[in-house]
Amino acid sequence: MKKYEILGNKDTRSGFGEGLNELGKINPNVVALCADLIGSLKMDDFKKNFPERFFQTGIAEANMIGIAAGLTIGGKIPFTGTFANFSTGRVYDQIRQSVAYSEKNVKICASHAGLTLGEDGATHQILEDIGLMKMLPGMTVINPCDFNQTKAATIAIAQHNGPVYLRFGRPKVPVFISENTEFVIGKALLLNPGTDVSIIATGHLVWEAIKAGTILAEKGISAEIINIHTIKPLDEEAILMSTKKTNCVVTAEEHQKNGGLGDSIAQLLSEKFPVPHEFVAVNDCFGESGTPEQLMQKYGLTSEAIVSAAEKAIKRKNS
């Protein structure tokens, strides 16, 4: 099992903030809009350095999306910022009609996604956003795993012509992807080659997958670990290549089982290469208030849960 050095602990939202500020320096068409959450979205530096390109819309998320869609007509590249719950569920009609259907070049940047929002509870812990966004025709959906990958993704999506949903989180998590790693939209990252089981993870669960791989290696199980940072378009070639080698798969994500990464991979495999598939995800329920660590443990989004799922998938394969 390949060893990954922890380069620090940083929140992925800070990766977004740094990436946005870098974009401000290199691309004069990049503009930013925020729905009264500048500090939470780490948009302070962009506002300070490029005040003429920053728009505070207040707690009016639907208007923010509409304004962003309008700005694209003049050639601007708008990045909108608010919590993931407000970036999707609250403004779905505006995104569907004014952005996706109209094919507008809006970058919808969503922080505080998933259970790791923590103490704010179920009303803010959206676990359905990936499903909502990936179903929209033409929408690219990205869910990076750490600070460096989030920064790289933020910079990369400015070069992509079309609507993008960029999802990231609140807590500080291990940084383990090198800052020099190229971010290619739609291209998976192979983190560890293996032969017994494919573990395909996204977002905060990528680090848990690496930890699970170490535990499995100690048990004599060789896990192939893949970081899927782009959920749509999905890197079908990488997934099929891996599963044809291991003949079983585990998917891991901080999202509902329905509609998430695992759902997309299950569709792919059912059509092209059916194999035993175990899911590590939230199973059709809302979250609750608690620390990120408590919630990830309670809802089974841990390295231990991934290990258990891998052993079950292998057992199904061998039976």
C-alpha cells in the first residue's frame, strides 16, 4: 500500500478561496458573487483585491444565480458562493432554467456540504446535492478531496466553458495531494494499484479510503484506490479498467446512497460490467447536529466501514 504523507490540515473551502484569488490575478473576466457568507466561503481576499469584480447579493440566493447568468452574456465568468444547501436546493429552479437550460458559463461553488458541516444540523447538511446537480443536462459536477485539489479545481473550472457545480466542505482535513498534481476535469486519479477490490471514493471519503487500504493491506488484501473528483463527466474508462481487474467494487462518499457517486458507478457497471458492489454512503436519512467526527462515525462514513464493505464485496465475488 502506497504511503501518503500528510502535508497539513486545512479546510477545502480555503482551497476554494485561494484558487479564486489566484484566478482574480490571472483572468480579468472572473467575477465573484456571494450571498452574505464571505468569511465562510473564504472569499475575503478576492473581495479585498478585486472589489470592482465582487458582488454582495445578500441573503437572496435566487437573485444571485440570476445575476450570475446575466453576467455571462457580457463575457464574464461568474463564481457564486454560498452553503451547498442554499447553492442547490434553495435555487434549483433558477439553476435549471437560467443556467443549465440556457447553457450559461456559471460556476456554482458550494461550501459546507454533507454531514461534516456539523453542529448546524440536518437543515443545513445537504446530502442530495450531487444527485440534484448531476441530473441537469450539461452540468459538470466536481467534488475534490483536500485543500490542494480544491484550489486546483477552482482554477481549472475557469477554463471550462459551461456550467459547473463545485462542492467542498467546512472542516479541516488532511492535505495529501501534491500541490503540483494537475487537475483534469473528468479524469480520475489512481492513488494505489491493487488486485483484490476497487475502492472508488470522492471528497472527504478519499482520505478514509486511503486509511482503509492500509488496514486491508495488513490483512493481506490488495485494494486499488481511485479518487473520483469529477462525478460528471465520469471517468468510465478508469472505473471499468479497475473493476475488470478486481471484479468487485466499493464506493464511498459523504452523500446519500441514492443519486451520488455510487449511483453513477452502479449504472455504468450494470450496463457494461456487472460485479459485486458495496456502498459506503448515507442510507436514505437526514443528518443531525454533532461534531463532524461523531456524525461520520454514526452514519458509517469511516475507514472501518470501507474495510467492512470491501471484505463483504470480496466475499460476494468469491461465493
